Amino acid sequence: MKILIIDDERPIRETLEMVLLEKGYQVASAEDGPGGLEAVRRERPDVVILDIRLPGMNGMEVLQKIKEQHKDISVIMITAYHDMETTIQAMKAGAYEYIHKPIDADELELAIDRVAENLRLNSRLKELIKEISEEYKPDNIVGKSRAMQGIFKTIGLISESRATVLIQGESGTGKEMIAKTIHYNSPCRKEPLVPINCSAIVETLLESELFGHERGAFTGAVYRKKGKIEQARAGTLFLDEIGEIPLGTQVKLLRFLQEREYERVGGEERLRSNARIVACTNRDLPRMVEEKRFREDLYFRLKVVEIHVPPLRERKEDIPLLVEHLLNKINAELQKKVTQIPRNVVDALMQYRWPGNIRELENLLRSAVVLSKGKVLLPEYLPDLFAEHKAPRDSTVIEPLEHVEREHVKRALEMTSWNRGKTCELLGISRPTLREKIRKYKLHP
């Protein structure tokens, strides 16, 4: 970590340099304001130790210029005067810490340690934001169908705006994934993404969850609570299942969208928020408007940008891509290597109607991967998928075990093109055992 000392007293500069060098820091110094600003530009330090009384340009002016040009630099102010007003001004101007002379080496070291920890946390936060942004790139949403290409285009068009978005589609179609992609490709990507499931909270508490409440607002409100809108700050408030919001809360949400103002439950203070609203629902909102169960004015406020996510049965050309994508994800999570899918399994996946959409597909594949013993996704690992295609069996007739085993071994050999190593891996048996079964059942390529 690099530290710059700006102080007009040479003994103090030299003492601080010696102490900090012994601690392993890189150290530079300057004796006045202009020289200090030039050193900031040249050295790009992580921390500046700045005396508040300097010739020519005082420390407050230097602090302001540093913060105007380099917001990420932490400034520790030092002074021989115990002036409360100056201390307050320095902290308001962006000083990280304020230390009085004579400087206590332990106090200074603690302040620098706090800066170092803060830098480490900020660096990790930037890495996490980058990782999440990579995960939620528009091209990470899988699909080549015309409907999905249209969704990609919409996300691209609104990526630099803060427009309110309404995402509609059946359960399991990936609405939340699209909401996250919108957030992490928007100008507020570094701000919080705060979700709230409107269907999972009882009506009496939903208003408090959204707007917060004051102490004593209702029985059990023993302290002031920030609502989700306040927690979102300048980020995104994701309203999942917006169609479940009761009419009374709809009125307050509408007012927030119109005026960007709200009040905590039981409070009188007007609060403002620039949080972006992204809402989603699997309900038919236009029909709910007709039935007077959803406010028309709120519906139009929400659908500034509207995205319809098609069900999986209407984008079946995307299923092979989705299967490949989901298998890669599941294999990584479960440390498995299921990578081969027989033709009859692919056909069954394409023919099925998928009432649970992508969520159902992922759950089905996850279950199959857990059961799989080799690299091939066999039909027997997907019993629910193949159940409707099977002919009814006579439960009173039991086939001999040898017949069942012969067909199973034969199918495994055919699926691996008679590669005995792969067949052994698929069946979970040794090569001598496989050779014995091939001989016993008189199997031939």
C-alpha cells in the first residue's frame, strides 16, 4: 500500500516516513498543498496523511481537490488544533479519519489498518460485481428462438436506462433470471438488487416490508425498520409476483412510482427514493384489471417496458441448448460428468409439454444426474419423462432376471458403439464381468 504524507514540518514528515517504512509501506512526502497535489497526481497513493495547516493552500482546500479528482483515495487529516467545527467540516468533505498532534503511532496505525481493510473489501466487492455481471450477461440467457432473440434485443435497448420494467410469463420460465440480467447490465449495477416475493408475505405485513415502519406503528413494531425501497437505495427493487399485491398497497405503490416519495407505516416524514422497479408476474394482469382486482393506472405505470417470456412448449428449438447449458451447470455443482444424451432421450425431451417450464427441466435433469453412474443420461434415470410413452405392463407377469439383464447390457453396448471401457463405466462393472456377460448372453456387435 502506498502512503503520501503532506506536512510542512520536516521533523514530522521524517518521523512518519521512518515509522511507515518500518511497517512495510511505500512512502512519499510533500511539504505544501501544491506540491502535495502534484505528488497525488504522480504517485497515485492509496492513503494521504494530510496536515490541515499548510502554507499557501490549507489542508481543507487540498482535501477538496483530492476528493474531486480521486474519490478512491482515503485521506487521514492531522492537526495540532482541537477544533470541533474544522473536524466536522473535514469529515463532511470526505476525510476518512481525523487525528490530533502529537500523533500517537498506534492510533495512526489503527487508522491505516482500517483503510487497508476497507480497500480489501472494496476490491473484493468489485470482483464480485464483475463476476455477477459476467454471470448475468444477456448472452448467458440461453435461446435461439425468435421470441428469446427479441428479449435479448429489449434488454440491450434498456441496458443504459432506469425505466420501469414488467416481465410476464408462466412460472418457471426464467423471469427472475431476466430481471437480474436487466439490473446487472444497467447503470445501477453497483447498487443493491433487492427482491421481495409479494405472494409470500401476508397482506398486513407487505406494506411494512415495502415501505418500512416506525416504532410503535403496530403491535410488535418495537423498533424503526427500513423497507425494501429504502434498502434498494439507487439500485433495483424486484417485485416478484406483483399480481398478488392487495388493492390498498397498490395505491401506495402507484404514488411512489408517480412521485418517487413514500412514508413509512406509522410515520409522517416523506422519504424519497430513486430505486428502479422491475416487476414480474405469472398472472394475467389485463384480465385482473378488467375484473377490478388490479389497478389500471398502476398496470400502465409498471409496463413502461414490457417483456413477455414464452413458455418452454412454445420455444422447443431452445431445448437442446438449454439441456447442454443446464447439464454443464449441474455437473459443476454435483462434480459429475454426465455429457452424453441418447437420441431417444432428446426426442422425449422435445415431445414433452413442460408445464413447469425451465424450472421443471432443470429439476428433472438434476435428479437424473444424481442417479447416473456414468457419462450417459439413460432413459431409466428419467422415469417421469418416459412414463407417458410406455405401454401398459401386465403387473402379474414378471420377466426372468436374465432377460432384463441381457437387454440392459445389450443396450449399454449399443449406446457406446461396443466400446467396452465406456460400457464398463456406464454399467459400473469390471471388464472381466462384462466379458463374462457378453459370453453368457451370446452378444455380438
